[in-house]
Amino acid sequence: MLIYVFRRLLTAIPTLFVIVTLAFFLIRVAPGGPFNQERGLSPEIKANLEAQFGLDDPIWLQYVHYLNNLLHGNFGPSYNLPDFTVGELFANGLPISIQLGAAALTLALLVGGTLGIIAALNQNKAGDYAVIATATAGSTIPSFVIAPVIQLVFGLTWNLLPIGGWNDGALLNKIGPVLTLSLPQIAIVARLMRGSMIESLRAHHIRTARALGLSRWSVVVKHALRGAVLPIISYAGPAAAALLTGSIIVETIFAIPGVGRYFVDAALNRDYTLVMGTVVVIAVFTILFNLIVDILYAVVDPRVRYD
């Protein structure tokens, strides 16, 4: 297992290199630049700014400088937020986004997995239909609809939750964003768990376990669940990478100071270093969580071996 993990980490290096290279040149192919958005900016001032940040160098030299800085853990300065470096922006916003994403993913796996199991055990019954209907509705309603409804009902009407703000991570301030992030994921996890649990309950070893007289709890939890959870693990990897890097809509509506708000602003303003930092962070999270998924596969399913 350790050899497999080491080999995967080694293969992640050229993968990151390709991602960084493509992103670096693609963002510069797009029209405009980080200092083209300023109205009334004289050509002399623009030229001075580009010289200050090295944007007047040949593009291949800019690429070499960026790789050198990246290898030293330096994401560079933000062009549109000159008082901060990209590392400082991520250091302030990423822990907040991680807290929200981790809480939302945990809630989605627990609640969605439980609903999926209940639906599978009551296939073609009222409980099954209720879970399917709820999951279908939850997966089709977008976040920009769920968030205002939570603010309107729980914040303005019932005065149970604040309608926005972070308040140093207070519990009440987290409930609204976490619910908004988790509800679509709960619906997806519930449908995945239902289908995989139904298939697992029809497996030959489950029939054998029932024939041996094992209790329903033992059959479902100790035997069927281990096979049914594999598709959930596969889905949880990319979902975790997406949730932990922040949600633009949710963080904007609830005024959360996470990293999600930087993503679109960086692309629109051609903030090269912030865009590149975002790409690197998302790529690292995706590679890391895919590796964790592969490891969990071997832990859950004894048939999987990486020797």
C-alpha cells in the first residue's frame, strides 16, 4: 500500500505540471490583462505596473519565473488586490471554505446515506417513493434558490438564524450556508446509496447470509453496506474537492469571507496569479481526494489490492 501511495504521489507531479502549464498559457491567450480594466489609466502608468510585476518580459520567461516561485511556495502578489499576496488571501479564506465544505459533506453523507438505505429496504413502498421524490426535488433546486429561502424563513420570518456574515465562525452563522451546500449533495448521495444498496442486497453472498439465519441488522450493516458504500466513496472524492474549495454562490449570498468569492473575480479581472493559485489549489485537492478514495476502496473492499 505504501508503495502504491508513493507511486501515486510521484505521478501527481507531472499531472500538476501539465495543469499549471496549460492554465498559465490559456489565461494569457484570453484578451485583456490585469491592468486593462482600469479606466483612465495612462499608458505610462500601465507600462510601469507591467514592468513592476514582470508582465513586460517574454511569456516564456514569465512562465519560468512563476514555476520557480511556485516551487518555493510563493503564489505571487494579487494584481487587483495589491495589498495582499495570493497566499495571504488563501490563508484567510480557505480555512473558512474548508469548514463549510467539510460540514456540508459530512452532513450529506450521513443524512443522504441513511435516507438511501431506508429507501432500499422499503423498495417500491411509501418510504421509497418519499425518498425518491425528495431527492429528485433536492437535486433540481439550485443553490441560489435554496439560500434566499433559508434566509427568508429562518432569518427574517422566524428570527432563528442570522441572514449573513461569518461572526468568527459562530455556529448559528454556519447553519444556513452548510444547509444550502449540503441539500443538493444529500439528494445525490441518497439516490446513489439507494441504487447501490438494492444491488448489494441482491448479491449471492447476501442471500447466503440470510439463509444462514443472520439478523437483518447484521446482513444490512455488516455485509450489504460494505459493498453499497463503494459508489458513495467514488462520488465523495470529487464532491469533497468541490465543496472544500468553496462555493461562489453560497459565500456571496451569505457574505462569507471564503475563497469562493475570489474565483470569478480573478477570472473576470484577469488577475493571473490569483487564477493560477486557484487552479493549483483545486488540482491539489482533486488529486489528494482521488488518492484517498482509492485507499478507502482497499480498506472497505477486501478484494481490492494495490500490491
